[in-house]
Amino acid sequence: MGENANFLEALAASQSKQRDMTPLQQIHHWIGLMKVRAQEGDLEGWVQQKGTLEELLSSMSLDAFRELELQVEVARQEMDLFLSASRNSMIEAKENEQRAQDAKARQDEEEAKDCMARSHRLVRQSQCLQEQLLAKTA
């Protein structure tokens, strides 16, 4: 229970700090959060934070060059996101393949089948992410 209280206090302090930031500082704060999500390959978290950033940007009037600069930064992070997510999917696929082999060695055919199915799904997901990344770079 103490950890939850500490988390809530830290969250409240963070939100208070965000309110004290200028709009441009808030943009850089959200870009920093998005960068962490991109490096982790967290698709869902990144998309949610991108939505928040887009709302913030739409409420501001930036000069055209500054807006372009921010769009380039977001695009770069999006490419990092696809690359990290693809890598993470392949790593997880290989781990599931190893689990399947271990299950076969234990003669647990049901677990082996489930692990191989997950592995194949993750490989397809990784390939899809790579294709999307290639399409963005073309």
C-alpha cells in the first residue's frame, strides 16, 4: 500500500510540475516520454502519447519551421518505435520457439504447439512492423 501512495504522490507532483511548464516545455516533455516508449517498442503507449502531443500542438501557434522540426522528431521516433517493436517481437518469438523445444523434450505436445503458434504469430508481427518501417523510409 505504501508503494501505491508513493506512486500517487509522484504522479501528482509530476502533473503539478507539468502545469508549471510553458507550452513548449510541455511539448519537449511529451516528446521525451514518447522517445522512451519508442525505445521500449511500446506501440500502445507511444500512440497514446502521440495523441496527447498532437492535441497540445494543435492548441499552439508555432512558426512553420518549428512545427516542421517537431514533426521530424516525431517521425524519427516513430521509426525507432517500429524498429524496437520488431526487434522485441523477434526476441520473444525466439524465446517461444525455445519453450516449444523444451516442451517437446518433456513430451508436452500441447504446450509445444501453443508456444510454436505464438512464435509464428510474433514472427509475422515483426515482419509486418519491418514492412511498415520500410514503407516509411521509401
